[in-house]
Amino acid sequence: MARTKITVIGLGYLGATHAAAMAELGFDVLGLDVVPEKIKLLEQGRTPMFEPGLEELLRAHAAGVGGSTGRLRFTDSWAELGDFGDVHFICVNTPQKHGEYACDMSYVDAAVESLAPQLTRPALVVGKSTVPVGSAERLAARLAELAPAGEDAELAWNPEFLREGFAVHDTLHPDRLVAGVRSARAERLLREVYAQPIAEGSPFIVTDFPTAELVKTSANSFLATKISFINAMAEVCEAAGGDVAKLAEAIGHDDRIGRKFLRAGIGFGGGCLPKDIRAFMARAGELGASEALTFLREVDSINMRRRAQMVELTREAVGGALLGKRIAVLGATFKPDSDDVRDSPALNVAGQLHLQGAQVTVYDPKGMENARALFPTLGYAASALEAVRGADTVLHLTEWREFKELDPATLGDAVAERHILDGRNALDPQVWRKAGWTFRALGRPTA
């Protein structure tokens, strides 16, 4: 029997990773995107974003790269896609609507509208994008209506759970696979696609459409809540003179709570958590269940408040007025091992300081180009040492390993004042204080 052929629609962060991983699992894969420049990059085995291990996978499988398996090709033709594939993964973006909390479904809808007329034989269309609950039901009906194959063009929902910086690992070795399906055939095809991870022990959870859609938004909401909980405790620690790092360590030993996501700091950002919890609140309101998620408003509020608190701590550190003060910001991405600056708390803080008159210089190991495009008026340096030169205060806002390994004495010789604010609670206060620095972190004692 011929091996299932796979297509991937949308070759951004999720789609490019999924396409390369499917080729790594041995499938012939055809990826589609509407941006020619993106296709050209991927054909050369290069990525439009930084993700550890992804370029290596592309070079191993992209047909345009010499010495590769040739299992991975790219196109902008919907007709070619429909003719090629048995299983079609939709991996397009679902951003927050401008001026609203709700999710913008226009890219997903456009993908279905373009793909469906090309499906002349039985096919499985698999949604991976994060969507409001109820979307799959609507899209399945539209798919059957538009596809020449009719009801033989089925829909399934298979949410992604990728962590930026670990996306390749999370695709090839997922901690769980969720399949929202309506038929034994759809389940069988997805089990075939994920046969290797399932054989390695990844749980395969079969659900209905609404549950599959809710799993992703529920998981993100829980993680966001846990982050905001410890940041709320940091606010109480600051008021009471406690140490949130020790508090987190103590409660983390309770295995019902766990240690992960309990590091207080300037909060979460990125292209997923903030917009996903807001879209979840909006959808719950549409369903008449808004009261169930009112707590997420406070989760969001706590998160945004931490950024403002970091600005205020910086103002205190430079003597009460930011105008003309030189501030070094270490970190631009929303998390380490990524070049993603979408809704980055680090850049948000840097931008606020700049707007209030400070001279801000930013350094990040991977996010400089994206940061410059988003905040062109900030200053940028080629290294951490260059960024801190002449600074009145240094802010550590993204927990890159490079920053943890910095020598406080060397940096101390370059700054105007040895003040450092750790917005991620990732540096060792004793090491910095021994080197003569005034060290401050959110939710921790000043000495």
C-alpha cells in the first residue's frame, strides 16, 4: 500500500516545523505558503525564524538542498496541493483581532475555502491552528459543501503544543497527541501519521471536536494562570518583605503544584499565551459562559502590571527621573532560544522607558533584527558589554544562558553605576552583590 502523502498549509513557525518533522518521520511532504520569499528560503534549507534544530531538519529533507532525502517540497499552487495529498494539515496563524479580544479566523477560513475545491478524492484535512471552540464544526460543514469529494473530504482537529525553542523535539516526541475526530477512518489516518511517536509512548487521546479545540486553550490558560499566580505572590512579597524565590521553591516541592512556571518576573508574552487567553474569554462570552473565565481577566491584568512595575523599579534605581538616563536592556525576545519578539515583555519595558525619556540600548543574542523592525527608535548594541557601556542601570529581561554566564566584574568596569534589575529572577544575587552591584529583583528582598 502506498505511503500516506502529507501537505502542510502555512509555513510559519508551526507549519515549517511540522512539515520538516513529517519528512523526518519518513513521509513525502508538500508545503504551501502564499509568500514566495518564504518558500524560496525554505527550499534552500533556511528558516524565516530562529528555532533550534529546524534548519538541520530542512537541510536533511528539502528537495532543493543537495544531499537531502528530497522528501520535502514547497509550492504556492492549491491545485498541486490537492492532487498530491492524502492528509492536509492547516497550520496558519490565528492572531488577535485588531481592537478586540476575539480570534481572527480569516486565515483558517481562507485555507479551507482554497483547499476544499481541489479535493476530488477522499482526503483528511487536519486543523492544527489554535481556534475558538465551535470552529471545527463550522469548517467541517463548509469543507463537505465545497469539496467535489463531498463527505469523503473529512475534517479532524489535532492541536499543537509546541514550545518555542523546543518545537522540533515537541513535534517528533510529543508529550501527548490529541485527535478530535468523527470517524474511525480519520482516527486510523492520524494514528498512521503519528505511528512513531505513539510507538515511543506518546499518549494518543481521541476526542470530539469541541474537546480537542478546548484542550489547547485550556492548557495555555492554566500555564498563564500559574505564571500570574506566582507574580501576584511576588507583589505580596514586595509589600511584606518576603522572598518570592524561596516561596516558589517551598510550594514547588508539593507535587500537586510542581516547580515549573513558578519563577516570578515580568510575565509572559509571545504570539500564543496572551492572545489565546483573550480569545478564550471572548468565545466564552459568545457561548454565554463568560463568568466561567472572569479569572482570566485578572491573570491578564497581573501579567501586564509586572511590566509597569519593572519600569517603576528602573525609575527608582536611577533616582526618580528617567529623562536622559542611560538604560541597558539585556533581552528582546519574549523567551530564550527564540527570535520571537511578539508581545515581548522585555521590548515592552524597553519601549516604555524610551517613551519616558530614557536612552535605552538593547542587546539580544537572536532577536535584534526583529526587535529593530518593531522598535526602530531604540538603541541596539552588538554585545552585552557594548549595551551596558555607560549605563546608569542594567535590566535583565530575557533569561538567555549567555546572560547568566556574564562576569559581573567585567560589566562593572563598563557601566556608569553598578545597578542591575533582574526581571526574570534568573541571576544569582550573591555573585552580583559581591562584585559591588546593587541587585534588585521582583518580589525579593533588596539585600
